[in-house]
Amino acid sequence: MLLVLFPDPRRLAVLLHRLAHLDALIDPAAPQLQSLEDEVRAHLGPQASSAEVLAVAEYVVCERLPYSWDWETWGVMEYLPTTREALDMGREDCDGRAIVAASLLRRMGYDAWLVTDVVHMWVRTPEVELMSPTGFAATLEAPADAPARLDVSSAALNLARGLAYGVSVFPLERELIILAAIVLLTLHPWISRRRAAAGVALLVAGLAGLRVVGAAAVSGPQAGDPMLALAVAGSIGSAAAGWCVLALKAGARPRHSLSEPPESPEARAAGRG
């Protein structure tokens, strides 16, 4: 399953290291930033306010880096590029855009740092937030002049949101591979066919539910809607219940299990004879 999400496992190791050193990704000295700085200044008058500078910087970064999923850009589920990697690639998702924006602002003399709620990454400054802040509590914040702050209280909720969103946008064929692997690794030989079918049905229902409502529940106009949140919780619950049905042994060994074919009428007749 790891190879389905990270066909190049080295990128997972890089991701984990960079999450632990988030502020190190901000690189005001990256030479590719010079053209972005020139473009920002070309849009501004000599008396431009800080708010105008921040707004134009956000616009320039988004124009320079068209949005692209990490799966399409880096070939893995999630990746955190350096400033130079993102600008060399020329397209990025929210993480790469935020890293470049924070680097550009520091280059221009502004205090800027990275914030993430698991689903999305944006930029925080003493004045405003930019790069589309979500309005949800930040799980990880990495100021330049202080240790990174992890908000444990928001982590569980944001991880659930992140799971819902990730499932909804990840390639379906890859998710079906993961689903098949979960089923095959979880089934035990004594499980009945009826119970196996019920477990698989619950897993499929959970996956389908997350794909339908996951993105809308965390990032669309209805993000935060209690009914959508309930639908996400129900979908996760269905998948968890399906796993339990498949994994947990209950009662005596069934008469007809997956490891044994049903007894034929001839065999039953011979047994009675």
C-alpha cells in the first residue's frame, strides 16, 4: 500500500523530514525569486501599502505557479518542495505556492511563515494571512523566530478532514488497489462468505461516501456544514466498521468459510450413508 501512495518511497522520507523543519523550506535567496520580485514591484506604486504588496505578491505567485496536484507533479500522494524545486517545476499545489510566497515576502523584507491545517497550507504575516487561509484551526505553525507549534487539540479533527479530502481527490484506481489490499490482508480463513461480503460492502460504501462528500465538506462553499461533516463521519465509520467485520473473529468456526468450499450434495449423502 505504501508503494501505491509513494511509488518512490524516498519522497516519503523527504516529506517527513521537511515537515519537521518546515521553516527551512523558506529560501529568500533563491535566484528564481528575482523575477517574481521585479514583477511585484512593477505592479506597485512608490507609496504602496503593506496590504497592497501582500495582495500583489499572492497574485504573482499564483500566476507563476498554476495549480497541480502532487500526484501529477511529483508522482506521489504528498510532497513538500523547496522554493527552488517549486519554481523549477513551474506548477504546484497549495504547499509549493505557500512556500514560494513566504520566500518572496521575506526577500522583500516582510515577516512571513507557513501554517497548515493538514488539508491546506497558507502564509501568515503579522498583518494578514494569504494564500487562501481556510478559517480552520492550524495544526502546525512554523514562525521564523520561534519553535514550530503543533496544536494537538485540532490534530484529530483536521486529520479526519484531511483523510476525507485526500480520498475524494486521489486517483480512484489507486484507491481500489489499496481497498483490495486491505481486504486481502484483513480476511482471516474462518470468516463466512456472508460476513466477508458485508465487510467489503461497508468498506466500499465508506470509500464511495468520502469520494462524494469529502472535498465539499472541507474546501467547498459548504465547508463546515454540519450535515456534510456528519456524512464524512458516517463514511469513515462505515469503512472502520467494514474493517472490523473482516478482521475480528467472532464465534465458532462457520460451517462454510472462505478457506473451505461448501460441501456438495453427494458428500452430504455419503456422510449420511
